[in-house]
Amino acid sequence: MTTTFKTSFAGMISAVLLGGPLAALPLSEIEKRDFNGNGAIDRGAELEALKLVFPDLDDFQQTRFGTFVATGAAQMKLSEFSTADDYSRLRTACRIGKRFTLQENVSQISLHNQDAILPSKNGALFSISRDRINDLTSWQVNGAMAWVPKGAMNRCLLDDKPNRPVGAVVSAYGFAPFISFKGSGNSTAKGTSDLSVGVIAQIQVFGGAFDLQEYTFAPYYRTDFQGDAEIYGIKASWTPYHYESRLNGLQGDVSKRRFDWSLGVNVDYFKVHKAGNSGLIDDTDYGFVGANLGVGYTMDDVGAYGVRFSAGVDAHRDILNDISAIKYNVSAKMHLTEDARTSLELSYEKGRDRSTLTDVDGVTLNLRISF
């Protein structure tokens, strides 16, 4: 028999949808598995005994049991299996005030699961280097920040449903203004850059072939860091999450996982009125369609908080102008914090950048930050 354990906020939100017992297993029955009487279920014989009655736990209890198993904690207090205030907790979790989030680009921003720091999401990039021989300072930045206003989101559309819906259904929506920035240059040349402002409209789909899916739509105005460019566009992306195969999302402690996979599909249409320092051409329409694919491997026994190695490809084609933009990358990223929100990354990229249509081929040392 295969037992599926539900963990994390996504598990908590979906707990009311998964069709488990309507009544919780009485706490007195769980106490019977506390063989040493210390007021907790300890990992080992007590955990195995509780696992035998897992089907009798209600969905909230199953979610907490899954969290216990996934995180590797030594024990879980019996009071954690009390479900007296579960729906109150759920309503509290569904309410989101004003929130900021920072990632590498708009397609990596999740309005509904901002606390999920996933290995496949690198965070914003900041890099600066100094060539003393040639008296040259080089820089590179790449990031996107969104602000979620109060009342602009509902991520619990299904919290009052008694059973899991059949097929895929919309479970959340949200809106957020954003600003994104990307550019590189040095002390003798402006380089190319992309400074965009717009609004993210995102819906989350629960069920179906994936655990979760996010669909993002973002109209935007774009210029360059000098303010010389004038570009208008709209971009869309699709991000699926499948926890068992570790596609775009993991459960539990990020640093203790192994392989992870990433996939995202993107569409980006924009009209260039003035190219400025964008690297593009005046009075030209662009329409890119493509995907990001990647694989990563985390070694938790290297450094203080683990090291992640990854390789990926950003493959897109401009179907309006018959232009290909394919960029390959490999990297080694050392986590500087336990939650993996800050990292030091050594990266090599080769190919064509689709946002500026400039060729890249080089190694950089980057600081990565996400929140």
C-alpha cells in the first residue's frame, strides 16, 4: 500500500479537498501510541504505530503527520494533532496583507506561495567585478520585485469544499504591480538594459495532471536604465508543480533534497517604438515563444548550508522575425543561509539573451537574493 503524506501550506490549503475522514481521530486514540508517556509522538516505534492508523486521521491531521515525516523532526507534540482550531488556522493562512517578493524574473514570482523557497528559483542576481590591469569595472543585475496589495488576492477559493474537485479547477487568483530590471555593462560602456514596470495577474489551478499550476499574465511598459527606450508588451507564463517528481517545487527542508527539475513555458510579445539601449530595433514587433528547462542537484554535506549544482537551457524563438534566442547555463551555488534565500553563485552562460538579443559567453560570480 502506498501512503501519500501532505505537507506545507499547499497541503494545508488542499487538506479540506482530499476526501479524507470527516471526523478527526480522537486525541485519546493518538495518545495510545505515545508509549513512553512524554506527551509526543517520537520518531521510531511510536511513529510507525501512528502510521498504521494514518487512513483514520482526518485531512488536517494527515497534513501535520506528513510535515512531521518530511522535515525529519525527532518528535511531534500530541497537541499538534488536535483539530479544534483547524478552520480558524486555515482562514488566517488565507489572509495576506501587503507583501513584497523578489525573484530573478516575473515568471518566477509566485503571488500565492511566496514562502516556498524552491531550488529551481534562483533569486535576483547582483554581480560586480574589477579588472585592475585594464582599469575596468563590470556589473550585472537581473531581478523582479512585486508588491501584493491587501485585498488583491484570494488563494483559498476552495477552502469550503468538502471533497477534492474532479479535474483541474481555479483555486486562487491575485494581482500585483511589479518592477523588473536586467542589464550589464562596464565603466567605459553603458551596455544594454531592461527596466520594466507593469501588473501581474496570476491564477492558480489545483488538481489535474499536476499538484498546482500557475498561469501568469503581465502587461508592461519597458525602457532602459537611461530612460531612452520606449517599449510596450505583454508576457505570459505557465509553471506546473509536481511535488512527488520534484518538478518546480519541493516539500520540507530545501537543503536536504537531492535532484530537482524545472520547467516553464513563456510567451512574450512587445512593440519597440524607441530602442534606446535595449539592444533591439526601432519600430519593430517581437513575439517570443519558448521554454526554460533545467535540472539541479543539492549536496547538503558541503559547506554550512549545502551547495546546489544546476544546468539549464532558455530556448525561445521570435516567430515574427524568425530569430532564435537559445542560452545555456551551468552553475554552482553555495547557500549562505539555512533557508536558501541568499546564495553565492559561480555561473557560466553561453548563447543569446532573448530580452536584449545580445550574445553572452562568460563566467560570473553572483550574489543571489530572494524573499
